[in-house]
Amino acid sequence: MIKRERYIQRIRPFIGTELIKVLTGIRRSGKSVMLELIKEELREQGISDTQFITFNFESLANAKYCTSDALYKELDKRVSDISEKSYLFFDEIQEVDGWEKCINSARMDFDCDIYITGSNAKLLSGELATYLGGRYVEFLIYPFSFEEYLECRKQDQTLLSIPDEFKNYIDLGGMPFLTNLYGDRTASLQYLRDLYNSVILKDVVKRNNIRDVDLLERIITYVLANVGHTFSARGISNYFKSENRRVAPETILNYIKACCDAYLFFKLSREDIAGKKILSVNEKYYIVDHGIREAVYGGTTRNMDQLLENIVCMELIRRGYTVTIGKVMDKEVDFVAQSGNEKIYVQVAYLLSSQDTVEREFRAYDAIRDNYPKYVISMDDYDMSRDGIKHRNIRDFLLAEKWD
């Protein structure tokens, strides 16, 4: 188990406060482990295990507590046996019917510190926001970054060179459990396919009452094929029409949103850099983990530009940046990433193998006159930085402590 210090640093200031800590993210991204890491942090602060109360609602052992009344009664009983502050941990809380009322009551009635996890963005979009407005803080947990993947691999005596480990990361992605299957590609792909099916069934189909599962899978396949490419719901609708299947653009958008709510896809809007406004057309979608795309769609190494772009996009999001697609005049910048007063621009290419490619990637910045850092990221090892624009090998970029 690795510490995942980037997350702990964000959570640490809120430990012990009355704010409810909500950990969200795709299934199996490590939310349960994060609860254990938080417990470790509490132990280091002198908190005893006797003050911890934990429920994992994926376990049948807790099925009898899957209503708000039953859970509250059990909490009342257990908290009364603790003379000091209680620390409450609820894993996959969305399995409890009416859980929002229970959590809010616990916050008001007990001397406690509350942590919950869930696998759907709707966790915070309904009753919880109504009951707790301003009384919770959310942390989105992602699959392993390349840095975390390496940290985990270093615990194994078979660690390869950084370039070779990156090839493995490119191939299968960063879902944490895969470290237990290292070296077995067939088993890894099977795990990723089963994980995908679980997400689709439990967090998309079931939670959104989707009846046409075949249509959903066709839409997902289309999005997977077009990761990092602009497209519209009407364009997908026309594509299906050419296959003699009529689907309204609104239905397509609803299905894609359901996948975003399950943290399978992330939508990036386009930004007019000169006009400083968000454009409402031709968004791009990226998948939370490129290994899932390989397992479900396959052949990602044939689309290396898309794959590397996806990896960089998720790294920017993982580090807390707000990310958009930049448009300036007739050119496009892959990513505009902003966090507070910090901003960086990022272009991603597979290889700068020709002068035409070099010109295309670097000249995307020609019309941007500000002094924020501008990067071109590729697999090349030779530094081609020029005119104040920084060229970085993708491995070095992903492993950098910070970008400036």
C-alpha cells in the first residue's frame, strides 16, 4: 500500500473538522484504501482504533444497515460506547437508502468526524447538497498516476527501467489492483473488462434506469474511438442514422452524461483564449484510465497520439487543474490548465519526427502573447525547446514535482 501523499496533503487540513469528507471516483480507484490511509494519519495524531466506526456497504455483513433508520440506530448504539470523539467511515454510502438524512443527523447529533466514499457524481447533486449545503468537502480519487505506479512497482524487486515501466503503464494503465497481476497481461485485461462491466451495470445502467443497454454500449464505443477528438451529439446521431437507427441527440447526451457521472469519462470544454470565454460546442471527452480503453476497445497503440494525450489530460486533472481545450484564431492548443493564479499551456504529440510536425506543435502558440509556461510534450528524448516554449519527454513531465 502506497501513501498517495498528493491526496493526503489535500485531505489533511480538514481532518478533525466538522466538514464531511466525501471521497468520490470510479470504482476500484483506491477510495477504500484512502480511508485506511486516513486512519493511519489519525493514528499518527494519537487517535485510538477504538474511536473508529467503519461500514463497507458492498459487504453483505452490513446489508441490514442499508436504510437510514437502521444505520442511524446502529450508529447511536456504537457511538454511545465511545467516550471521546468518534471517527465514522462509510464506504460506498450510496448503497444506503436515504443515507443523506442519516449522515446529516450524525453530523448534528454526535461528536464525530465523518468520511464517506461513493462511485457516482450524483452523490453530491441531490439530497446531500440540500441537507449539507456548505458542510462537506469533496476529493476525487483517480487511478494511479505514472508516479504512483512507479512508487508501487518499487516495492517489487523486479522493477524495470523507467522507459520500460512506462511502456507497461501505456499498455494497461493505472488501476491500483493491476499491481497484483503484474506480468500477466491476459489476467489484467480480464480484470479491466470486468471492472468496466461493473461500472456500466451498477453506476450507469442501474442508477439511471437505462433500458437500451445495447445503445449505451454503442455510444460508449463511439466515444472511446474518438477520445481527444471533437464531436457533437448530432454527429453521433447522424452516424447511427447511417446505420438505420434513429437516436435523438438529447438521448446521446444523457447517456454520455451518465458515464461522466460514473467517472468513466471526463468532458473538456473549448476555451477561446483571446476572448477568454468558454465555447459551448465541440467538447472533447477523455477516459479516466487508458487501460480500460485498451481492454474494452483495444488497439490503443495504433492511436498513440490519442493515448498520450489522454494520459497528460488525466495528469493535469489529477493535480487539481481546471482543464479546457484552447482555441486561438485558427489554431488549437490541446490543454489550457489553470489552478488559482497558475496557468500552463500543453501540446501533446507522439513523436516530433519531422520538421512539419515540429512546426505544427510549436506554432500553435504563435498567437498567445502572455507569459504563462508553454509546453510541447512527446516521447522524444532529445530536448527541442525553442522560443521560450519548453519541450519535455512525457515521462519527465509526468514525474515532475511541479511545472513552471
